Amino acid sequence: MLKRKLVPLVLCSVLVSSSIYAENKIDFTTRLPSLKAKTYVLMDYKSGQILTSLNSDQRHYPASLTKMMTSYVIGSALRQGYINNDDKVIVSNNAWGAKFPGSSKMFLNLNQSVSVSDLNRGIIIASGNDACVAMAEHISGSQEAFIDIMNQYVDKFGLKNTHFATVHGLDNPKQYSSAYDMAVIASHIIRDLPEEYKIYSEKDFTFNKIKQNNRNGLLWDKSLNVDGMKTGHTNEAGYNLVASATNNNTRLISVVMGVPTYKGREIESKKLLKWGFDNFETFKPFSAGKTIAEQSVYYGEQNKVSLGSFKDGYVTIPKGKQSLLKARYELEGKVLKAPLVKGQVVGKIIYQLDGKDIASIDLQVMEDVMEANIIGQTWDWLVLTVKGLFN
């Protein structure tokens, strides 16, 4: 692998994609408050950086956090025009509210005609198990077929510790997720389905003359600008909460699972979010399409090619350390050889802070490079042969 020396960030037009961190969890040695949760994670939405975590890949009962994926499937169907908000759904025997005693529901009546819009709000705001079944049957014909779609998105998102076995989240031994995976699902809802995400900020929902408040109490907290996400609870799961909040240009996503008390999940989530906003900042070094370097290319019609990235991106670091951030790039091989296709990945752009690699993104070719004629290729072969002898 060919390496390039570290250079000051201000001199290098590097770019970080929104997904570069994935599972890149860096210890920034910033003091964290004590939390009472079996597992938690704090993620920066724009960069994907994990700011802190505990057992974040540990499998846990998600409870009603499951409804976030149910919501994603519904929001995707709406975006694609497969269903419409005004569509009417007839409540089946399976979706009848009476089938869910002692659990959260929208209080659907048997054979009642309900709009998709109301059912969607009933899922997100009222956490209605009955509404989940009604929408699953409306979109896929059965709960089983809908669950298959949910798990297809699990695979698409690359989630390693999540499997859904219900549409609503009631405990099932075959159903599990993790704090990290739930943060990823949350980020997809926010990024992919902005209209769906807006519903998560609504504080109450009235249906059948029954008003239910959003169970996410942080929506009322004036010290934080929380605009979503979702609560969950069963006896096996404990109290779970996914929350997202903004501060200036930064958005954070917190996940706590297995908290012992109802109010505790809000307290622990607030600790995480406040700590994140107090100690970190996210910025976009450069915009997509910028060239970071010119690199020699062999066997091509041209002998130089521009390298960079076509993805916009962000980097998250402790406050006050932006001037210390450095970047380098590394090629996958010793040299670049034509033909090359615009967008082709040929290496990595790597960020470093305090001597540690903290982020990386695919390094891409910014233009097509066609193969040279036989004379040009022969000449480059001779050049590489001679260089090989001296190396």
C-alpha cells in the first residue's frame, strides 16, 4: 500500500463521507458522566462518529424501538408512491385494539376505516401495536411478509446485531437489536425520510376522541432541542429510548437500552446529549468533488489523474482541536494503471488526530482515463521495469 505523508488539514482538500466511521469507535479521553443503562451509544449524525458507547453491539430486546423500522418501511412506501397518506385501511381482526390488552395501542375498532396518515401517527406517537399490524397487512398482505421487508432493510443497512420477528416489538426470542444498530436505523430515517421524521416531533395524537401524548418526554425539555425519536419498554427489555437533538449545525443521536426506570431513560439520554454538545464539534472540511491530489497513472492516454471524493462529508472531534487535525491518502497498490473509471475507488483518505487514525473515506478517481496505444503502454512498461530494478 502506497502511503502519503501527513499534511496540515488546511492544505489538503480532503473529504469525509457521512458513513466513514461506521464502527470506528475512538477513545477521545473526554470524561463521561456515569450512566445507568445496560447498553448505550452516542453518535454524531452527520459524520457517523461514535462519541462514546457501552456494550453498543450487545444484542438486546428492542421493545417498541422496533417500530422505527416499521416506520421506515411505511415512510419508504409513501415516498415511492406505493401507498398514499389518504388511503383507507380496514381494521382486521388481527389489528383490532382488543387483541393487545395491557400494551400500547391506538384503540382501533374492528372493521373501522382508518387513513394511512392516522395509522402512521398512531405508530410513531402513540406507539400503537394495533396500528403496526394494520399497516403491515395493508402494505404486504400479512405481518410475516412485512417482517421480511424489515429484515431486508436490516441487511441493506449492514446491521450485524439486529433481527426482527414482529412488526411492533413485543418480546420474541428471535427478535433483537443493539444500541449501535438502532442509532444507524435512526440516522436512516432522518436522512432518507425527512417527511416521516417530522412526525416524531409531534407531541400528541388524538384518535377515536382519545388523546395520547408522545412517550418521548425529552420533546418537552427546554434545555435541549430534541425533535424525535422513539421509546420502548417491556419487562424483558427494560426502558429504552432513542433520541435526536440539534445544537447549531450539530445533530446527535443517543440510544439507551435496559434502563431500570421510565424517567431514567430520559435522564440518561439527556446526560449523553448534553455531554456530546458540550465537548464535541462537527464540521465539513471540504465539499464533494474537490481534488486532493494529482497522481501519476501508467498505461493511460494521460500520465496524471485527479484524486478526491464525490461524497460530501463531515468530521467530529473534541472542541478546540480542529487545527491539530491532519490528513493523508493511501493507494491500494503501488501505482495506478489505466484504464480507470470516474468514481473508481483506488485507496483511502485518512484523518489523524493526536497521532491516531480517527476516520477514513474511499479515495476516488475524478475522471476517466483510457488506455494508451501500444507505443505508450510499451514505454510505461519500460519505465516501471526500470523503477522496479532500483526499488
